Amino acid sequence: MPQKPPPPDRSDYWIKAHQICWTFMLVDWLHPLRDVQDPLYNTRVKLSWNLQNLLRKGYLWWADRSLRTDAGEKFTKFHTLGFLFQQLRDFLDDHQWFRAISNTQMMVQFFYWHHMDAMKCSCSCKGCVQAVKVWDKRTWGFDDPRYLVNTSLEIHEKSIEGKLSAMMSWKAENPLLRHTEEYLRQRESFKLTPALFGALGAEFRAFHGIAHTTLASISRTIVQAKLVPVRRPDTRDVVHVTNVEELDESDCVICCSAFDTKGSADGLPSSSLQQQPARARCGHLLCFECYQTIIKEDSLCGRRCPFCREPFVPPPQWYTKSKGLVDALHDRKSSGEVIVDRTLKSLDAVIASSPAPFKTHAKFSMIEGCIGFQPNPFMLDGRVHILLHNLLGPTDKVIPWVKSIRSSVVNEGRWAYQFLRLNGERLEAFRDGDTARYRQVLKLLWPAFVRYNVLRFITQVKIWAREMEIQGRIFRNVGEPNV
């Protein structure tokens, strides 16, 4: 009886997935907002966003999906993160030979082909059907879809330098054009979200993805570096109810003891403080004795309402402001200019409330000029191809490079802050029609893009290496991750 072949080694798929995603991010960031010469532009951008959303879930989510897939679970709904995970894993299973070569560009091209072939049998939306028609031309000439993929996914030094130079010819949109009758008529007939219409909509869409990723990095840094002090709940975080009319119930739901409302009718304090009703900031009622018992617990349960899991202590100002920015990004009913204005105001509030280390240790403003590519741990001698060689090489080459980089826990959040702020300036300059400032911000954005995304890649590799070490797997020499 023939033996069943051993399962493929999937230990480094997390790194391979990040390398593929990093390449898509690099290509899309260097491309014009709307490349009319590339009919597959929208499908590539959509795939890039979905990859970023998938990897933003974290390694534990990835490991959980791996276990569920090994147990036989199938993810069949197209354009979901589960389906994309399964598609990516199946692709890496079928192309194990990529493990031995350093040509990540070829791996990305093959994965895009694999993705487009899957679209033909999995998605029937109008955009995907049109992309499939283009994909099925197979003319094998300069207008062949596969040729367009190969040229659009070029990531060698010469192509990157050429695209960076081409970025200096980009222009901001004249704000007056957005008030013409023709523009308004086209926007009204736009079938998608009004905020995504036109060139301003494309800029906003680019900022949308960047904002979510950078906010996640900043939040993770704040928690891990303890940049925002977190205090335990105390008596200040509940309000003693002294008016019987404000009580929704007569008994505490937790201990079933009757609330002590003696003296509450005339506004005097209750004679028994322990049984007096207390209202948390979320609005739920419990007796004061139960509240004191809950907040003495050392676990997360001791800091949240037992009914709705809302924290007893008000969140720090940064989290409140960042939630306001996320709410502005998810506005799908207003026009593009209205949403952009609201987004920029929310972004200013986020920047103003950010922890001091992000502002004092990373002085990087429009006045100080472009930081350029000085020798640093990422670029070594400043050449792009060395960065690409270290970042996108085989796993056994990436690990020693990651190990050689010593960065503090604040670095990723610091560059996430700068990258988010600069992208806000880019969006503002485009909205105002200031082409000179728009190009100046584009020049500043490239080094910020490289440093932030390389630091984020390093963080994820170290998280992966720590999990491999816990599982007793390979790569024990990576060292303790700075996460």
C-alpha cells in the first residue's frame, strides 16, 4: 500500500505572505492613482488591500486558520479573508520551489496569475468579470495581460528609481473642477460610494488603507511600550445613584441583593454604602459591594463591566480620537470633499493626542526637508537593491538580517505616526490643489514608507520566530523579539 506523502513544510508561510504583501504595497504605492494603461490595476489594488487586511489579523489568527484548514474546513466564499488565506496557502503548497530561490518578484507574479484564475470560477461581480475578460485575451504581446502583470510588478532598483522620478510629475487636482456641473452629474451617476469618485476619491481610498494599518501599529506600540498610563478602576469610575426614580431594577443582578435606597428619596446618602446602587459609565447598575469585588481581580475581567465588557475607566484620549478618525473613514454617504475635510480634522486630533515619544524622538517635518537615504540598517549603503535582497530573499537569509537589526519597541509606532501624518499632508495638498506641496510631500513619503514598512515586517518576523521557538520548531537563533 503506497504511503501517504508527508505534508509540505508550512512553517515559513507567514513570512512568505508578508513578502508577497510587501511587494504589492510597494508596487501600488509607486503607481499613479489611476493607471489607464493597466486594465488589471483595480484587481491588483483590491488584492493588495485584502492581503493587508488578512495579515493585520496577526499571526495567531493565521495559525488558527491553519489548524482549521488542516482539520478539513473549507473557505469557499470569494473575497473573504478566509478564502484568500486558503488561496495563498494552496499556492505556496504548489510552489514549494520558491523556498530555495530569492526571486520574490516571480513568486508575486505567479500568485497574481493564480488569483486571477481563481476569479474565473469564484466571483461574478461586474468588475471581476471585466477583469477576467481582459485576462482571457492571451495575445502574448505587449498588450497581453500577463505581460502587463510582469511589467507592473517590477521591483528592481532601476524600475523603482524610474517610478520615483515619475512621481515628481504628478499634479494635484484643481478644486474648482469638483464644482462644475459635469463633475457633479458624473458623481451622481457613480454607482459606488460617492467618497470614492474621481481623483480625490482615489487619493482618499489610498489614505484609507494606510490609516488603518498605521493606527494598528501605533496602538500596538502604545500598549507594548506602555506609553499611555493605564490605571485600575476605583470609586471615581461609578456614580452612586441617590434617586429612586433612576433605578431600573430593585435588586443587584449579580448578587441578587436588594438595593439599599434608604434616604435616597430626600437626596441623602444611603445608610449602607455597600448595597447602594452604583452606575458604571456604560449605564449598567450593580451594587457597590459587587463593584469593589470585581475591580480587585487582576485579570482583564476586573477592568470591564460584567454585562457589556465596556471598560470601567474612560479610555485615553488617543484611543477616543483614533476612533473618531476610523468613523470618518467609514463615512459612505457624504461627498468626497466632505469626508476628506472630516478625515483631516480627525487626523489633526489624533496627531495632537499622540504620545510624546512619537513627536520628540522623530523630528520629521516639511520644514526640515527630505531625510534622504543616508546609511542605515535598512538600506546599508543606500542602494535599493540591497534592501530588496535582504527583505525579499529566502527565509534562511531573511532571518539573520532581521536578527542583525536592533530596534526599540517604539520605532515601528514612531514611523507609523510619521507615515500617517505625511499621508494626511498629501491628501490635504491634493484637496487644496497645491501641486508644489503635493510633490514635496511625495518626496518625503518614500523614505518614510520604506522605514515604516520594513520595521513592520521585522516585527512580524520576530513574532513568528518567537512562536516557532515556543513550538520547538526551527530558527531558534533569532533571539527574543523586541515586540
